[in-house]
Amino acid sequence: MGRTLMYAAITALAAFLLSATFVLQHGGQSIASVRQVSVHDLTTGPSLFDGQNVTTAGLLSFSEEHGRYQLVDEGNFAVIIREYSGETPLDDLLGRRVRASGAFGISQESGVHIDANYIGPVAD
């Protein structure tokens, strides 16, 4: 009886360790892959972040030149919001400092842009 309990405990421990390893390798990977980057860094070194998921913050404004919303930082650097799949209406956030998360990219039409899945106000 004692030997059976010992083998059951060893088997349970091995199953726990294997599942914990799997969760840490695959579950935490998506969280770690999102980078916090400034608008300045995105515009001055865009090739470093092309195709990556990023989070950035800036003043939300509307670009008449591109006909799209954009994030602008203190140095007048801007990242166009090419696509937005979030729920918050962007008109309500115009002129406010916001945080945006999504896939960063570079294109001929819009230059540096973000396909945002979240845009929300930055807490003051």
C-alpha cells in the first residue's frame, strides 16, 4: 500500500511539473512578446519593430494628410493608426493622451503605423 501511494505521488508530481513547464513556455510567451515602445523610437527606428506587437502612448489626433487617426509625441513624431478593432470610439478620445496596443508595421501608403486592438486613455 505504501509503495503504491509513493508511486502515485511521484506520478502526480511529474504531471504537475510537465504541465507547469508547458504553461510557462506557451502561456507566458504572448505576454512577453508585447513591447512597450515610445512613439519617438517607433518613428526613428521602425525596422527594429516591424511586425512586432507593441504598446505605445501619445496624444490622439487626426491626420488630415492621411485621413486617419494618429498618435503624436512631444517631439511631433507620429504613428498612424491604420486599423482599429477596439470598442472605444476614437472621437471620444481626440486630444487626449492614450495608450495603444497592436501590430506595428511600415508601408508605402501610410509610413509607420499600428494596427491597434486596444486604445484607451492614459491615467493621469
